[in-house]
Amino acid sequence: MYVSLLQQIQITTQQVAEAISSVLGIEVTIVDDTLTRIAGTGDHKQTIGQAVAGRSLYQKVLQEKKEIIITDVTTDEQCRNCDRQSVCKQLAELCCPILIGTEVIGIIGLIAFSAEHRQEIIAKNVRLLTFIRRMGELLAAKAAEADSMNRLLFMKNQLQTVLNFITEGVLAIDNTARIISINYAAETMFRVKAQDVIGFHINEVFPGSPIPEVLREGAGFANREVNIWQHGRQHHYMINAKPMIVDGRIQGTVASLRVMTPGADLASGCSKQVLSFEAIIGSSEVMQGVKDQARKAAATASTVLITGESGTGKELFAQAIHCESSRSARPFIAINCAAIPETLLESELFGYEEGSFTGARKGGKPGKFQLANGGTLFLDEIGDMPLSLQAKILRVLQERAVEPVGCMRVLPVDVRIIAATNRNLEQLVAAGQFREDLFYRLHVFVLELPPLRDRKDDIRQLADCLLHKHAGTTAEGSRGFTDEAYETLEQYDWPGNIRELENAVECTVIRAEGSAITKADLPVKIRGQAGAGSRQAKRLPAVSPAEELERQTIAAALQLFGFTVEGKKQAAAHLGMGIATLYRKLKRYNL
């Protein structure tokens, strides 16, 4: 709906009308460029907000953009065409346009309802015109100022909406290093609310930040990696900062930040951030073939389904595909569909509006699809997603839009999906546990990762990298494996894949005492089962009364069956003990 400039300052306009009337003793009315009465005194005060009907003198002033003075409404030619001539009680009138440049934004009218006031207009029309012009200029200036402020406020709100939508943290400081703006992503990073930190020095919120350097040095910086100790742990950020320059002087700094996560250490063994397929350890023929297929996937925009056993590095390959794709400059967002309760998974994926449910945070929260907009969303363990959410995921893939919980509108998203599972989706479809239509949506480019037992040529390289990683944190420093130890590692079947190999190497580093790691330093489970046949034929070490062997046996059972509640139940059954007994021993052995 159109709101005129004078409507934006309606209170001021009425005050000016009353001031003019008080000074001159003559009734006043003010209309805007739509001929709607914005202000008035006397009888005209009752018709504020109403349009001036029919043909009138104000229309002529609006068209001709100049003052008009009527000294006798009964004889003046300009009143003959007025629709209100037969009922008009006015004796004389002075009309003055309110101008911003050459545009008429309204009209001020002085109206004489008595012979005395008519004589005033006749006798003092020059001085009255000068006075009314000044009042018009005052209103024009106020209207222009209000319009500018409204435009600035609109632009500010527009900018804040955009900043809150992007996934990078953005904050701005003034020339005293005090925070003047912070977006939603930065609030999340620092666990603060904007209203609680605006006006505070940046070091009170982001201690040790290099952002104030821009104020001192006058130059920005790009892609600076910074480690900051916050909330009891170390955080790793990538920061870009630029000075805000006004009239040749630095008035502040604006910075963007993103959290640098440790990539996929379990799968790669030593990489802190996966940027290419070269960072994935493995030169065996089977791994080279998988990498070649993954590169083909990276060159497309197709949905990718990564399959393979747990611990084979599915998220690592998802990151590498993203980083070598055309979306590499945009976010990579991962979510484990099996690790989040069904009641929370929907809001995590699609976000929610403020007040949509009890406990919803103020201002709402963007979902993973929104955070990944323009980039890649990695849906890990997609086979464990509830059927009710599978339908909503399918709708997002079809319509390329999400509907946050409690929101009455849909939000467009541009997201590439990479899904992963260690389950057989075709079997789940046949069992009615996975939607067939979603299966075919995901089953576009399938990348099957080999288990570690099928790529044993890579075990030595992986073991060396993992040894370097974990030995570097001990006083003993780096050691090497003996040939016998290498052979033992290669003979073992590795049901837990790379994750199990890392656990074994870490345990070995702690236990080993010599300058080299021998077969005897390896976990009992690895030594006892190496070369024992297929995974199905494996047997765990017999339960021994010795505490160390019992501890190792329990740890091996948990490694085989998993640390979930169900896995612990299976481990307890395998070990021939009750679940309560198992929990007591877990506590006793600090497992």
C-alpha cells in the first residue's frame, strides 16, 4: 500500500498546521499528493485521513506546481469548476505547494471562513505566502529526512536478513574495536546473543582475535588460520577481514569467519582437512579405482550414494567430492541421520520458526538444508532415517525447497545431496523400511567403498600414518613397526576397518616400550586372530580370569558389536554375562 511522504510524518504535519493557525488566526488544511487530508484545524480536523472528493483547487495546484490565491470564491473563475461550489462556506483561500525539488508532495491551504480572515488574506498575501513557503520547506525537509531514514532502516533490515541467512560468521567493529553488528552464524560460533555483545570490545567476546589489527595497520587480510581457546577447548577458525573506510579514514572493520573442523581423521589417518583425493591414504589398485570413480562424481552435480561398511571413510570421500566440485567454495554440511533422535531430526534438517514448539530458540533456527545452500549436504547413515522423514526429504529433492517447522512458507534451496549408508537399501526397500521412490532418487551415482580386508596393500601406509599421529603425542616419540608386526596387521581381517586400525595403533603406542613396535606390542585380539579366516569365522579370545585379558576381551567384543546399547547387549550375550555385569566391568576397567 502506498504511503505518502507526508503520511510518514503525519504528527509533525498536524503540529505545523496547528502552529500556522495559532500564529495567523486562520484555519489551515494540509493534503498530500493523493489529495488525502493529512492535517487540519477547525472543521477540517474532523476529516483527517479522508480524500478531497471531486474537482478542487488542490488538483490545479498539484498540476501547475505553483501558488494560487482566491480572494472571492463567488466571483473567481477558478472556483466555477469546483464540485463543492454550492455548499462551500469558504470566502477566500491561499494554496501553496510543498515541494521537494520539482515534485509536489502536498499542499498547504489557508482558508478564510469570515470576512475578517478574508481581508487578512487580501491585505497580507505576499507576507503570508512567504511564511507558508517556509513552512512548506520545513515539512519537505522533515519528509525527506524521514524517507531517508526509512530507506536506510529497510536496507539495514534487508542486509541483516541476508547476513543471517549465510553460513559464515560475520561481524563488524567500530574504530574502537567495539562490536556494532554480528550475524546469526557468528552468534552460534561464539554462543552469544547479538543484544548481549553489541557495544562490547571484541576481545571480550573473541579473545585473541586478529581482527583489531586491521584498525592499527590499515590493511585487511585473507584466509588467516587462528587457534583460539574458548569455552574450555581449542577452536580453529579461518578469518577474512577488511577495513571500513569513510572519507579516507578507517571507521571500523568487517570480518567473516568459519570454523575449521578436523576433516576426517579416522579415515585418512593424518589429514586435518581434506581438500583432494590425494589426501585420502591408499595406493592399492582397488582404492585407485574408487578414487577415479569419485572424481567422475565430483565433476557432476548428480546425487551420490556412498556405500560401505562402518569405518571405511564414507564422510572422507563425501568431503573430497565436495572439495573437487564446482561447489567447493560453498558450505559442506554433514548430519548423521542415526545419531539424532527422530523427534529432533526434522528440525535439524529443515529448521524451525520462533515459537513453533516449546523450547524453540528466539528467532528460530535454520536447518541443515538452509546452511548448505549453494553447497553440499552429506546425509550419513541415510538407511536409518525414519520413514516419516524420508517422504519430506523426497519432497525437498523434487521441489528444491524446504518448509521449516512452524513456517507457513517454503524457502528455495540449492543443495547437492551426498548420502551414505552401511546398510543394504534394496533389502530395506523390500522389507518396507525404506521408500522405493527415495531409493531411486538417491541411487544415481553409487560409490562403493571397499573394506580394509580387501585393500590390505594399504595397511602399512595407513599404519605408519596413524603411528605418526599418535606417537607424536607421547613422550616416546615416533617408532616404527617391525616386519613381523606389519605382517600381523595385514593378516588380521579388520571387521571395524580403518576405525579399528586406528584404535589398535593407538593402544599399541601406549603399550610399546622398545624402540620398535613388535608383534608382541599389538593387542591380543590382533595377534590371536590374524589370518584366522573370514570375518564370519572369527572367534574372540576366550574369557580369562586375568584382569588384563578380561579387559581386552571385553574391549574386543565391544569393538566387534559396537558401543551402542544394542551392541553392548550383543557383547554381553557373546561373553556369557548379564548386561548389568558388563556395565560394572566397563566401569571397573574404565572402558
